[in-house]
Amino acid sequence: MKKGETKEQRFQRIAEKRVRRLIINLKSLANCSNKRLFEWNNEQLKKIWNAIDKELKSCKESFEYPKKDKFTL
């Protein structure tokens, strides 16, 4: 955490970097759609989209239902 930075400011700084990186990686994956350079089948695409959907759902849920770090009764 940078000196004098609030938790909200830290979230914004880090989340923006990670979202930008995610978008860059998705665009890179989209480059694999070039049929002149790559060949794939529907089963492979289904596995890719299922894996991405699963991780995206998990990420969304972590924001909706944050895990508690410590045990309480």
C-alpha cells in the first residue's frame, strides 16, 4: 500500500491494472480465432468458454459474498 493511500484508492489502482491486463489477455486469445493461422474444433472452444465462464462466475461471487478471514461464533 502506498503511503497515505486509502483502501478504496488501493482497490481502484490495483483493480484497474488487473482489468486492463485481463482485457489485453482476452484480446490475445481472440487472435487465436484467425483461421489462416489456427485450427480448432467446437469441443475445444466449449472447454475454453466453460473454463472462462467458471472463473468469471467465481470472481463475481467473491465480490457478492466475501469470505470472512477469521473465525467467529
